[in-house]
Amino acid sequence: MNRNEFINYVQTAYGVKGDNPWQKDPESTVFRHIGNRKWFALVMRVKRSSLGLNGEELIDIVNFKCDKVMVGSALGNNGFYPAYHMNKENWITAALDGSASEENIKFFLDLSFELTAPKIKQYQKNCNP
């Protein structure tokens, strides 16, 4: 899955358009929940060396929020790395260069979407018996 395929998938599957919050970095795209504005995915272009890879070429990546107990297993997948520029306990990075499987990217995108979704307050749960 490449950058454009990922962006199109998010827009179709989740009905969310990305925004570009940084004027100095217009290529970075943030996907947020409509209700609480929390990020669930951040698409960026970084140097390969920023991920611990050889070379200075630019690579497209996406950051996902991840359950702490799943971070270790996520990093065992091809194309997944410790989070770039985010809390490495709660976020992971996937390369959008074909090295990470589309299935894994979609799985961790869905998990990130769920982890950052607006919480239902207890009183809201109890109002419909």
C-alpha cells in the first residue's frame, strides 16, 4: 500500500478527510475523529535513516496509536518500526513503500481508530435499558 492508496482507503472506509496542520510541512496529513478531533493516523515523508534504515532517501510512513501490549508484536511485522516522532509506548510506524502488508496496515489502522474514538460516558450507557 502506498501513500495515495492509504489516503483513499481512509477516506472511503472511515469517511474522514485528512488535514495538513503544518504550513512548513504540507505533505504531512493527519486523520482525526470528527467527534473528539483525536488523531488516529499521521502520514509523513521522512528520511529512511529516521527509521534506522540505510540511506537518506525519503520514505512515506504512517503512524498509528497502538495498545501498549501489542506494540512488541506489531514491531515483529515487516515494514513496522518504533514510532517516528511520537511516544514509542503507544504509537507505531508503518512504511508505505510496500514492505508492510496491506492487511497489517488495515488492522492497525482499525485498532488506532478504535483506541482514539470518543468514549461513551457511563450515564450514556445506562440511559437505554
